[in-house]
Amino acid sequence: MTQEAPHPLTPQDCLVAMMIAISASDENIRTAELIKIQSAVNNLPIFSDYDIDRMSTVSRTVFDLFEQEDGLSALFGLILDNLPQRLYETAYALACDVAAADGLILEPELRLLEEMRYELELDRLHAAAIERGARARHMTL
């Protein structure tokens, strides 16, 4: 009896990977971004049955891929293979929230968000609404 190998990433792992990727995109993972990721995993219904211990494995995977020449393409390949299409907007919304968490979105983050929109084939109007929502949630006085 042969056992089927498990998928390298669960759908929740893919969501975590997207958040980690946007945080790491500017090579400076800020505390506010880490807190946002942790808060999302701890509080959102999509993560209710998620094994939080997998976060370190997912983080390591993202960091390892970012060190490779075609690592970003490989990351998107993993995400597209393992994340149901109905969760693409969720993935983008989580990435936008992490990008906005520290109050500034730098050029590398903007480029990666653009790449995410492209790879996930998000409608431009839907993406703009998601981005505006993230911006509104992270405004300061």
C-alpha cells in the first residue's frame, strides 16, 4: 500500500507564504508586519485549524526561494498549485494588510504586489478595492 505524498504547501501555508513574501520583499521584516501576520493567523477563520508550527517551515521555504535566481517564480508556482482560486483575493488582501502594517509601502513591496496581482490574475478593480481597504485599515492620525 503506497501512501500519497502530502502537498508541499496547504492552502493556509500559501496564505502565510504570501504574507511572509511581502514582508521580506524589501529585505527588512518589520515588527509591525510580523505582528500583522501573527494576528491574521491567530484570528481569521481561514486559519482556525492551521498548525501554527508550520509557519517556521513556510518562512524558511520563502527565504530559501528568495535566495534563488528564479525563486519568486518558484514561489508563485507553489502557490498557484496549492491555493484554490477562490482564495486568490484572500491571499492578496492578506499581503496588502501586511504591506500596509508599518505605515509605508516601499518600492520592492509595490513591485511584488504588482506581481501578485498579475500571477493571481486579479481583476484590476477588485485589486484596487482590496488595496484601498488595507490603506483605510492602517491609517494613523
